[in-house]
Amino acid sequence: MDIVTKNLLRTFQTEESLSENVGEDTLFEHFGNFCVLSKEYSEEFNLDDIHTGEGSDMALDGVAILVNGNLINNTEEIADLANSNKYIEAEFIFVQSKSASKFDGADIGNFLFGVRDLFNPNSRMPRSEKVKHKISLISAIYDRPALFKRGNPKLKMYYVSTGKWQDDPYLTNKINADIEILKDMNIFGEVVFNPIDAMGIQKLYSHAKNSVSQTIDFDNKVTIPEINGVKEAYLGILPVTELIKLISDDDGMMLRGLFYDNVRDFQGDNEVNIEIQQTLMSQDRDLFVLLNNGVTIVADVLNKTGNKFSIEGFQVVNGCQTSHVLYNNKDQVTQLMHVPVRLIVSDDDEIKNKIIKATNRQTPVKNEELVALTDFQKSLEQYYAAQPEDYRLYYERRSQQYRSSSIEKIRVVMQG
């Protein structure tokens, strides 16, 4: 296991208060379950409710069942949702996690066979109590086919490894053959297999830790016409009070993780930021919407009820300086102040990076600062952070990243 993943695993163990006596294989199973389900489900969940890795587990380390967006743990919940919603929209998520630094064809085959056998009512394979419980939930869903108004349940399978996925033709063909068998069962609306390698698990963990869900009132907006790779997009103006609410937690503290995908951290009292602050202090403050380029927000998921927008897994990819200055001067904000906003909903990483680069090109940004967006730079930052604290250096991926920290300047390695 590489040093970055190993360090994230230790951090995960501490943050989740998992016993030091937990073996590394079991710990990695919990880690894989956490990273995968955090991608699929934005609410809090109990790791033990997902974990199935034990004897007779059918090569399944994690099983999560979602019904109408809710994580299900008993049949009563399914009945309640069926009665209240009058439909069932289900997703089955299966996870197999191996800490070995390779994608083993035999292990992948066992995983896919385990998934397939779980849906076989005539199977004689031994099954643990945890697996039997998951089967009872799945059966309760399939007992209500008339409620599948939005299609049959979706099946998503994640195989997690610390190796590197290289699209090996043999493995790919083997996986595709198993997927076709699952599709031929005609009980799934969609069948997806996702290989997650070391880089992938690091990105998923970062996403889980930086992913936020917030709700705002977005009254003044226009909808952008359909664009390939973009679920939906809006242009509008947002009250500054709503923007401050968007970037703050329940205690009013700034959610600094929202700016992780920004090319630069807050630059402090530079010329531009001082001008923004002076505008807030002047009689022209209500002209702010006309004097500022605004912010760009990229989100994974958007749920709407009228003008109430619930945004999940989002980043402020442009407007870091504006957001910080507004937050730092929130006492000067009036109800008449607005800020221009772009809101883009997409799960396509390539499109996200194009949006970040394009919106940041409109202000002076050096090419080396745009390099901060690459996976290599993010991995390098994590590699430095994974070193023992006594002689750790800190890699400044984003300009001024450690400006407000107590870290000695001599220990900061600058990009370039």
C-alpha cells in the first residue's frame, strides 16, 4: 500500500474511532465502504450497517441499499416509503475492497459471482447473517414490482484496490461477460462495474471530506439550455447573505474545504481584495452586483423545491477572493447586496476542470497556478502530508495556501 493511502487509512481510523485492534484488511474494507457510499449517499451513515465482510460473506465487503434516496436497514422502512411515496426507486451498491496493490482476476471473479449468486433464489452457497439480512431487504423491494414506476433497481458494483487500474483487456473482457450475465437476469434497470484504484480511492476520500450539502434561496436566475455532460446549469444573482450562508457551517464558521478545487487560496490584503473591501465600506455597496465578476459553483447533485436549491457535493471553483472578503466583512452586508452566480451541476471531472480553467482565465492567473488542478499535484500534496510530523514538509499546491497557518515558512515547499 502506498504511503498516501496508508496515511489516509490511519486518519480514517482515528476520525471514525475504530479500534487499534482492527486488522488492516478489515480496516480497509470499512475505508472502501466509506469512500464509495459517501459518493453515492450524502447523509450520515453507520459503517457497521454497510459492512458485510466476515465468514460466508460471498466476497462482499459492503452492501448498501437505497430506496427513494434513503439508506435502508429494515423492511419496515421499505413499507413506509412504498406507502407514502407510491413508488420505489432502488439502488443496490456492492463493494469489495482489497488492500493488495493489484487487481486480481480471481478476486474480481469471486466478487462478481457473489453479487450474481445473491440474487439467485435457488443458491445453496453458505451465507452469513449479515448477508441474509441484506437479501431480506432486497426481497422486500422485489415483492413490490408494481411500484417500479421509474424502472427496475440499479445495480452498482465497486471493486477497490490499492493498485493501478490499467484497462487490462483480459480483466475487462471477463468483467463485461459477467455484466452481460447480470443484465440477462432482466431484474436491473442498469448494471455498472467501477474499478477504484489507489488514485481513485484517494480522490473519493477527499471528496467525502470536502463534500458539503447546503440549501439556499435562488430567486433571480435563468436556466441554461441543455449541454452535453452537464445535468443542469443556471446564471443569476444571489443575495450576498445567501452566499455567506452557503459557505458557512451551522456555527457560522467558513467551510474552507469548499475552495479545495480553486487554483489559488485566499490571497489576503492584495490590491484587488482591498478594493472589494473598500466597496463594501462605501456608499456604492449596493452596486456590488455590477462591480464584481461573481462566483462559480460546481455541484454533483441539485434538488429543487421552487426557488429553494439544495446543493450537494459542491465546490466554489471561482470567486475564492470574493467569498472570503464578503465573509470577513459580513457585518457590512445589506439585504440589497447581490453577487453574480454561475451554478453548474455535473459529475464529469473533465468538464469541471474546463470550467475552472475557463473562469479563472478571465483574471490574471499564471499557467503554473492552473497546474494545481491536476491529479498529480493533489497527490503530491497528499504525499507530503503523509510524512511523519517531525520532519514533514508542506507542499503549497495553491498560492498562499499556508498564509494564515502557524507552519514555519522554511517547511513550506512552493510549487514550481
